[in-house]
Amino acid sequence: MDALDIKPGSKVFHALFGTGTVRAISGSGPSAKITVDFGSTVGSKTLLAGSTPLRPVAEGSTTRQQWCECLLV
């Protein structure tokens, strides 16, 4: 995912960690660091944009739908 596709406050989905909220982005391009809060069960993670399978969460979508989409990629 390109860091330009998301911004702080965006909801994203990660196949392992689930749905989270972007808290911060530092840097740009594939080496950008994206800090995502995945809630109390997983906590906050800092991920590299170029090697992280994050997908934006669309309005009205569910975690299950996002998970299934990741399996098809």
C-alpha cells in the first residue's frame, strides 16, 4: 500500500492484525512508517508501507469482507 492512499484517522485492514485506525505516517513512499492502532487485543503497530498488506476499510464494509478479499489477492 502506498502511504498516499491513507492518512491519519483512516480505517485500514491487515490480514493478521485485523481492522485498525491509522494514527501517524512518517516518511513517504515504500519506506514510510505507518502507525496503526489495532485496539486492545493487538495494540499499536508501526509498519512499513512498502511491505505491509494494508487495505482501506470502505464505509459499511465488515472485517469478514475485508478478510475474504485478502484471500483472493
